Amino acid sequence: MTLVAVLDHAAVLVFALTGALVASRAQLDIIGFAFLAILTGVGGGTVRDVLLDRNPVFWLGDPTYLGTATAAAFLVFFTAHLIESRYKAILWLDAAALAFAVAAGARIAATLDQSVTIIIVMGAITGCLGGLMRDVVANEVPLVLKQGELYVTCAVAGAAVVAVAPLFGASALVTVTASAVTTFALRAGSIAFGWKLPVYKSRPPRL
């Protein structure tokens, strides 16, 4: 299994867990769990592959990704009641999944000899869109749009590591590890310590 495949599997698994946890909060049935888990797990990577014209899309070429997401859904369906705070679990699992997905998406774009801009965009898309789809379908405020919270910023920073690390002679393993650590550290700081970006505040018009 390639390094990118390992990252994609990890991202699908952990994102699927968050999708199933969101389904538990919405009190869906087992099919709803599976749907949200699969949507969250493969959503970002699907958009990435379509935009990069990768054929086939990763989960079509290897359906085990769907099995991984489905297994995550069943696991959460029978164990979610044991978790004291499912929302906190979603936040932290989502942060981990974001780190894996950003590293995978950016690395795939890099291996296709894309420009720095495209590497960063693909990393951000892979990391952010699955969770965005999950929250929109579940009628929750998307984590990616929470006021001032670091989220897309974390994805962009992690993807930028993949874009620039090779310039310093870093290996593929070091590059994706540094990317994942950067993404997770920034997101964890936002969750644990309230790191935020300035938000727009309206002002009365000048006369």
C-alpha cells in the first residue's frame, strides 16, 4: 500500500467516524449512519480526484474505502451511547481526519506535478469538503464556518508544507508527517485554546 493510500484510508476511517457520530446526534437509523459516514469519508477525496481528473476516483478503484466507512458507521451505531460528549469526540476526530486528508490531498497533487497553488487548494478541498457535506446534510452549522475558528487556515497551512518541504530536500514521509502535524496542531490549538482569526464587524456608514 502506498503512502498516499495509507493517508486516504486513515482520513476515510476517521472522517466516517465523525459522520456516524453526527448521525447519532440526529438519531438516524443504521442506513442514515452509513450514508453520513460514507459521504463524510469520501466526499473531499472524490471532489479532489474529479478536479484533478484522476481516473478512477479513489474509492471506485478500491471499494475497500466504502467498506471502511461502513464498518465505522456500524461501530458507532452500537457504541455511541458510551461516549460522554459526542460533540467533543466529533471535534477531535475531525481534527485528526483533517490532518490526514490535507496531507493526502496535497501529496497527490504534488505527485501529479501540480503548481504550488493547486497543491494547496487540493489539500484544502480534500480536508474540508467531506465535513462540510456532513454538516450541511445533517442541518448543523458547518465546523468549517464556525465564527473565527481556525479550520480552512489549518488546511491551507498543512498543504503549504507539502508544497514547500521538497524544496528543502525533505522525503515524502517527512513531508506528509510535517503536513499532518502542522494541520492538527493548529486545529487543536483552536479547539483547546480558542485560537481564532479576526472576524468582520459591521460599522455604521460614515456620513
